[in-house]
Amino acid sequence: MRVLLVERDAPGSAQSGRNLGFVRQQNRDFRELSLMIGALSIWEELEAELGCRVGWQQGGNLSLAFSEADLVSRRAWQQRAAEEFGLDTRMLSAAETHALVPQLATDCGVVGAMYTASDGKAEPARATRAFFDAALRAGVAFAFGESVTRIETSAGKISGVQVRGRLYRAGTVIIAAGAGSAALLRKTGLNLPQEFIRATVARTVARPEPRIAACVSGQHTGIRQDLNGAYLISVAGGEYDLRLDSWRHMRRYEATRKSNPDAARIDYLAPIKRLFPLRVHLPVADFPPSRDNPHPEFFRVEQASREFSRLFKTLADLQIETCWAGIIDTLPDVVPALGPVEGIPGMLVGTGFSGHGFGPGPMAGKVLAELAADRQSPVDISALSPMRFVRN
Ligand SMILES: Cc1cc2nc3c(=O)[nH]c(=O)nc-3n(C[C@H](O)[C@H](O)[C@H](O)COP(=O)(O)OP(=O)(O)OC[C@H]3O[C@@H](n4cnc5c(N)ncnc54)[C@H](O)[C@@H]3O)c2cc1C
């Protein structure tokens, strides 16, 4: 097929190049677990397939439990994942958890954990770059620094996209524009209730030894040691920056806001904050940040650092080297919208990964490629249809 990729900034400048780098099946919504299990088998062969290192390491994913209630909920997930999907997730006692990650402070309050040995991690910037290079080699054409402004249809079918007044004709259009997707889809009549969450990540200076292979999730904070030995830390959730859509979709996000107000804080001052320049300058990767220029929240860096230091006391002296933010494109049910748009032949959607789309990304791409070629999806995506919001 002849493929054109239109990218408003540069590939990886938004979420894909700057996320935390967890590649986990663990604790996923069961509606997206087949997608992720399929993705994992791609990750396992990815460095060989793309011919370069993407920092893939199958070091497992460890979700710490601090109370009986934590253990109960994790055990319920683990049992269903084992029964229905044959996943290797198991529950660990406190002693087993400390044996697996001896760097965990003995008095950090861990009563056990859920552990999935087959989960892994990768370097987001390297991985995104590797996909871009592979696409170039495969003959994909790119238009960088250009925004799609309109999806064109004719006689009820997709006919192309408008890019700054220029029409690119196409029989198939895949809308996979992250936080930019809902605005494009709205013009075609599909109202995706997508919200933005501004999530902050911090990176410590490197300390190559000891190596902690597993990605670790504490009470609020995700922790991953990167290829160079630095730790990436990030508090789950973030700021819902005030915009017009915040009012439009208010009702759909009420439950989330009530259940976890700190992780879903509305930032009423965001439109003003965006007018100020960023205070952090260290580059995260070799490509420029997205033009949205999202500001990291320093109190989130402090929250994450506090929990990191409490869990890993021997690493508490590590300085924070830099921090950044990314705009998560979330949906009310926190699973992606992936598949065709009914009633508009040729229109495919892959968006709304709700803060955990780096892991399933390779399989989401494969699914969309197969659908674009009029073949079946290789994994079950029946519960992920973008039409579920239309039918609601
Ligand atoms: C801080 C943070 C931490 C995360 N941690 C993890 C993690 O550990 N594990 C995990 O699995 N996931 C994680 N995620 C989520 C993951 O990064 C995303 O789900 C995934 O990268 C989404 O990929 P995408 O291609 O759909 O969107 P993006 O990577 O956001 O890319 C969308 C692209 O579309 C472009 N675009 C937008 N509008 C237009 C337009 N009109 N025309 C042309 N181009 C347009 C943008 O410039 C952008 O480059 C995290 C996200 C963030 C922000």
C-alpha cells in the first residue's frame, strides 16, 4: 500500500517518545488484555525485527500491596487473568517481594505484591525512533510539521485528508492523533468524549548499580530504571486542564473525579499557565517536544520523589535531573477506541489509550494495518470499538 503519515510536530514529540516506558499486561482492563498479550509477543522480537536496540528488557512488573484490601483486589485480577488468559501473574508474600527487589526498604509497609514475570520495559524515545526509521525503509512518506485539518468524505466514504488547504486523496484514513483525535473526529460526526490529562514524569541522575529489572508500581508512583541507570518516576493521573471539552464531557468523568480526586485534579489556571515559558530545559530525547508544550507540575515531582525515597531509602539521595509532562488522551472507560467507524467506509481509529498505550502500541499498529488491508484483526478488539460511545 502507498502510505502517507501526517504528523503535526515530529514522531514521538507527544506521548510516545516521552512516557514512562512500562510494557505491562498486568492490571489491565480485561477488554484490552488480548491486545496487550499480542503486543508483548511483538515486543519480544522487536529489536531483531527493527534491527536496533529499543531498551527492551523483560524484567517483570511488580505492583506492591500495602493493605489487605490491595491484596484482595490484586488477587481477583490475577485469578481471572490466569483462568481466562493463561497469564503468568502470581501473588508474592512480603518476604518474596523483598527477595525479588532487595533494594526495597524493609520498613516501607509492603505486605505482598502482584508480579508478572513476562512483562517488560523499553525506552520510549528509542522505540518511537526505531519505528520511524523502519517505516522510512519500508517506503512510507512523511509530512512533518503539518496538521490534518479535515477528514474528507465523498458519497459516504473516506476520500482523503486536508492538510493546510491541500487535499491528499486516500481510500483509507487512520486517525491516530493522540490528544488531537477527538477534534478531527468531531468534524466527521463522531463525538469521542476524550479528555486530556497532563501527566508529569521526573528523571533522577543515573546510578547504574544496582540494577532493578522490574517496573515497580507503589501506592501512587510508577518507577522504572532506564538503560543508563537513571530512575523515571511518575505519579499516576495528573491535571485535567480546563478547556471547552472539560464542560462538554463533565458528566462522563464525574465518577473518576470522585473516586480519585488527586489523580484527576481540574487545573482551572492551566490556560494562564500555558502563557509562561517552560522552566525546564534539559532535552528528554533527540526530537523536539510537541507544540502543546505541556508544563510539568513540580508538586507532582515532589509527590513521586517522596514515595520513591520511602520505598527505596538507599536511593533517596539521587537528585532529580529533569522533569517533563505529556498530555494523556483519556476516555471515560479508560480503554482505547480501536477499529472502524461504522457508516464511514475507510475510516479507522486508534486513539484514547488513556495513559497506557505505549505497551500495546505495536499490536494496535498491526491491528490497524490489517484492517486497512481489509483483513481481520489478529486479536479480539470487539470491546474497543469507537462506536461504543455513539451507542451509549
Ligand atoms: C507521562 C506519561 C506516561 C506514560 N506512561 C506509559 C507507560 O509507562 N506505559 C504505557 O503503555 N503507556 C504510557 N503512557 C501512554 C502512552 O505514551 C500513550 O498511550 C501512547 O504513546 C499513545 O500513542 P499515540 O500514537 O496514540 O499518541 P501520541 O504519541 O500522543 O501521538 C499523537 C501524535 O499525533 C499528532 N497530531 C495531533 N493532532 C494532529 C493533527 N491534526 N494532524 C497531524 N498530527 C496530529 C501529535 O503531534 C502527536 O505526535 C504514558 C503517557 C504519558 C503522557
